[in-house]
Amino acid sequence: MLTLVKNARSISTGRVADILCAGGRIVFTSERIDAPAGAPVEVLDIEGRTVVPGLVDGHVHFIGAAGDEGLSSHTPPISTRHLLQAGVTTAVGCLGFGRATESVRHLYVKACTMSSEGASTYIYSGSFFVPPATITGSVGEDILLVDKVLGVKIAVADAYSSHPTVPEISRIAGEAFVAGLQAGKAGIVHAHIGQQGDGFDLLEQVQRATGIPKKQFIPTHCNWSSDMIARAAGYAKRGGYIDLSTVLDPARGSISSVRASLAVMRLLDNGVPASSISLSSDGNVGMPVRDPDGVQTGLYLERVGSLWDEVSSLARQGMPLDKAVSLASENPARRLGLFPGKGSIDDGSDADIIALNEDLTIHAVLAGGKTLRAPRLAVGD
């Protein structure tokens, strides 16, 4: 089956062209492409709407995540439709701090299921605890032998973590780095940064002790607070990469946090290059809703829709659309070792495309060249 996208407006040039997709990839872009006679072609005329790359979400809790209010606060698994209706065509699954309720094997099975339903999915080994949870018994062997494993997640400077030391993090990071080189993968350390201490300093101690490049580390949740954004800016200006969580937002119950779009603006104003920033949703996590005194009053469940909310918010505030979209497409794709297959609309790239309405709402999504028109969730999803 071929898919022919007609009258697509380029995000970079503004020109309107047709895009031919086959085998899950973009094979040809031209001012005009006519459907081959007799060929099985799905034609999608988007009538001059702007197209952008499908979003790459580097932090999603595919199988749900444990809350700190007991087993009843564990969130349910996410559906593939939740991803695609929000424009997320590529996602990386991770574990939280649930010991008995989460496993990397379960995460892998869920990722395979979601791939069969149209999304591009990957996972991290590891969780909040040391030694890391794995499939094979080794972080390095997971990365080397399991197709979907791109790296390892650890938690630092967090009350719920195992409080790993510099030598412990160094061993984990070294194993991931070498295995990534052998497997041709990113081999990254996806570091959950909490608010207990200075996680950035801890990562830099590891980098100095091991010589592992800073590009191997992606500290996430860097918008927990204004103070953390300031420390993240310093880390980025010293050559590090930082990731902001779009679910961290006072409007979503995280009172001390800074909305991701606002955090981006602060970082740019502080001299951090846009190429050093990415956005991820932390989707499907249950966020405790607290009052000004810190008392929990409820639980907020955000799937992954906050990712496009923050990208479009940046564009509405005046950031060029291509620059705003790159924070959740090209930038994470590069860090995860998936670019230019992901995060790009070029000949040879994967046919993951979002068509936008004039008001920046999502009109249609293509994942691997297959079309989800006017995406919306069914009642009960």
C-alpha cells in the first residue's frame, strides 16, 4: 500500500508539495505527484496545511506507574491510540519506582504490542533502583541483544531512589556506553533528576571520573522548580543536554514546577542553545495534586497530550514553529540515535507526519505512512 499526501506545506520553506510514502518511509517529495494508475494508493489531500515530523517522546510510562499513595494509585497502561491522537509517533517506555507492579520484561512486551498497532516504540532498562532492572540480567546485554532497548534509566537526587553513588552510576553508565558503541545504539543514561540534592553535580562527577561524553546523559524533569532550571542552565552551558517534562505544570497539580514552555524561554534567555533542550511528556504518570500547604488533594493523570500542548504554546508565543517542534522531534531523535529516520520529513525518513490546522490543532497523523484522520479518543479511552 502506498500513501500519497497531497498539498502539504513545508514547515521550513512554506512551499506546498506532494509526499509519496511506501514501506513506512517517505520515498519521494515533489511539487506534484500523480497516483500510479492501478496501484493501491491511499490519497490524503490536506489542502495546504502545514506538516511537521511526528513527535518523539523520550519518557512515557507504557505499563503505568506506581504512585506514593499505595497500589490504588498505580496508573493503568496506555493505549497506542493515546499516543497517535496526540501526534506522538515514536515513544520510549520506562519504569518508575513500582517494584512488584513493574518489570522491564512487561515493558518490552507492551512496547512490542504498541509497535504492532502502528507506533514506533523503544524502552530503557533500569528504573529508580540500583542495581538496575533488566531483561537479560545485564544493562549492557539488554542494549546489545534486545532490539528495543536504547539505554538505561536511573534515578538520582530523589527521595524514592536508591541514592546511587558516583562509583555505582559510573559502572552503569560505562556499561551502557560500551554496549551502545557495540550495538550501534545511543546507549544513553536517562537520568531522573529529583529535588533532593544536586543531581547535575552528581552526573558531572561521573563524567569527570569516567571520561564518558556528556552527550550520553539525558537528565530529565529539569523544570521541577525555578532553582532547578537555573542549575540546568549552568549544566547545559557546560556542554550537557537537558530534558523538560511537559506534565510538570502548576495547572496540572505540580505546584512548585515551571511550565515547560516557560522553562524553555528562560533557558534560551539564559544563553542555553535550543539544540541542548528537549521536551518529553512523562506521560501516563499519576501526578499528585497538592494544595499550597503541600497536602495531597487528588491525582492527575495526563496521557501524552501535554507534549503538543507545550510545543504549540511556544509557537503561539512567537517561537518559529520549526524551532518549537524540533524540541519534541529532531532534538530527542538525535539524542536517542534515531535521526534522520525520526524527527525529519525528508526523502528516506520514516513516514511519521502531523498535518496541522491553522490554529495549530492536529488535523491528521501518519505513523509509518498509515493515516489516522482527525484523531480523537473514543468515549472511555
